[in-house]
Amino acid sequence: MKKICIYGAGSIGGFLACYLKKTNSKITLIARGAHKKVIESKGLTLLKNGKSDTFEFKVTEDTTSLGPQDYIFVCVKAQSITSIVDNLLPMIGEQTSIISAVNGLPWWYFYKANTGTMLDETYLETVDPEGKIWKTINPKNAIGCVVYPACEILEPGVIKHIEGDRFSLGEPNGLNTERLKIISSLMIESGLKAPQKKELRNEIWIKLWGNCSFNIVSALTNSTLDEIGNNPQILNLIRNMMDECKIVGESINIKFRISTEDRIKGAISIVGHKPSTSQDLEAGKSLEIDPIIGSIIEIGNKMNIGTDNLKQMYNLLRFKGELLNIYQRNDKIDKVTN
């Protein structure tokens, strides 16, 4: 029986936990506040395809009581990992694998990346300020993950699934390891899609391509993806942002195997949905601006590639976040994104 901890039982973490509960694994949730209280007393409810299922979990805030885990899924926002990374240490043993199920470029990105650039084996300030995550939990423990499901918390203890059931997985070095096979098999057994990818970074960038454009524009305009798709002028801005992202990605050997137009069509086909960045803004939660767009700008600056459209939209959303008290500027991040 594998011991699996889901750190952050929000919309994605909770969805994942409900599925993994169907396997012969020991699942523990790390949660807090009202959400934790409801899960403790009534269980975690998942609404999907008009059906409601409730699952009981061990849920705690105290990681010191759990001991080493086989797998830890980190499902907090990417910009929040730095603040919780020390809490992971009591759960990390010699065989523990850490899977960050987050948007944006992951903290381990340039570990074993072999881009042939000066970025190899370095951390990104916009994702991992001062390299705290890299230095604390070591990227050799990381397994990569690209999250596709769209979910939302309707109320404490209740998660609604909107669409998607795929979590693509891959080792930073591209190898097909035993630990990768095991967690992929468990997720597939639970009913999820969990393909093992040799070139996961390409997939990370395909998702990032949409996040760095649609998420930002949606958050600034309070619009849904299909509403953006119905506005030709805004779509042109989206294309310009995506073009800059693509150039930056290609500079570090990323292959974009679908066209810009196909990527756009995939996004605007989702009717009535606002991306997670918009949901966070409306809920007054911390914004994931730096990992999904600041990281691209940081790489662009280091590779001497212009990202004027991305920078303008990045600075607009950061300003909005500051005014709403849900984004805090960082001098070192300012320096690498100017």
C-alpha cells in the first residue's frame, strides 16, 4: 500500500484525492480552515456529471505526525510553495517523490533540462525566490506533472468538476522510471488519465502558452474564455502574447507541435469558464502571476528576447493585484522581469 499525501485539498487537490481514494493507497489530506472542518465532519464531496459522491479522509495540518510518504502531491498555488516547503520535510524519506500539480513553470524546470544554455541546473527567481524550494527539497525528488482538469470549490467540502481528467506525468530527465510507472498506474486505476511523457517540458509549455495569455486577459477583463474568443481585437492581443511565449520557449529547445490557432480554438471552445487566475482574483486569493507569465519574461530577459506584450499585461495585472492586496511585489523578481 502506497502512502500518498495531497498537500492542499483545494479544487485540484481535492479532485485528485477523491479519485485516488478508489485505489488501495493510504491517502492523507493537508487542508485548513472551514474546508478542513467540513472534510473532517462530513467528508469531501465531488460533483461530476450530475452525480455526487462523498469520500472520507484523514485530514490534518500537522505534517510531523504523518511520517515519510511514497508520494506527495503539492497542490497549493505555485507561488505558495516557498511558504510551505519546510512543512514537507517531515514527510520526505529516501524514496519520497514530490509531484507539483500547479500552473506555470515548475520550480525544478531546469534540473536535467539539457537546454545547452546557461539556465541549466539553475532556479527561476519568479518561480522559486532565492532558490528556497530547490535547496530545501532537492529537484532529484521531483516528478513533473501537467494538470488539465478544471474544477472549483463551490463551498467548503464540496468540489465541482467542470472538465478534463488528465494529469500528464514525466521525469525531469525524461527516463521511464519505476516510481513514475507506479504513480501513473495508480492514477489510471483510479479512473484518471495519467500518461507518462518523455518530453513533458513540451507539454508544460503548450499549457503555459494558454495560461500566459488567456488567464491574464481574463483576470484583467473579468471575461470567460468564449467571451475572449468573440472579440477579434482581444484575440489579436492573445496571439501577440502567444507569439512571444513561443519564441522564448523555442530558445530553450521547446517544440510547439500544435499551431497557435489550434491552441486558441481549444481554449475558446470552453463555454462560460473563467481560468483559475480569474477565479482567484474574484475570491480575493493570492495571484499566480509570476509562475505563469513572469517566468517567461525572466527567461526572455536572460536569453535577450523581447517580450513587450507579455510585460505590459504582466505589469497591468500585478498593479491590479497590488491594489486589491492579493499580490506583493518582490525586488528580486522586479529585477529579473524589468
